[in-house]
Amino acid sequence: MKDAIDDWLRSQSSRTVLLMQAGALADDDSLAELRATIYQAREKYF
């Protein structure tokens, strides 16, 4: 299975893969809350 995934990743351009992933969470209702949680956690370190 890993070899098949590696082959698929090599066959795709990085631009194509990025564009496919870019919209993956667009319809996720929890994205805003997740983003807020991440930013709050980052504030503790900076």
C-alpha cells in the first residue's frame, strides 16, 4: 500500500496536490473553532 501511495504522490505535480488539499476543509464547520484554538495556543509561546 505504501508503495502505491508513494507512486501516486510522485506522479502528481506538487501544485496539483496542493490545490486538491487546499479545499479539503472548506466545508468543515469546526474549522473556525480549530483555528481559534491553534492561535490561542501559539500566543502562549510568542
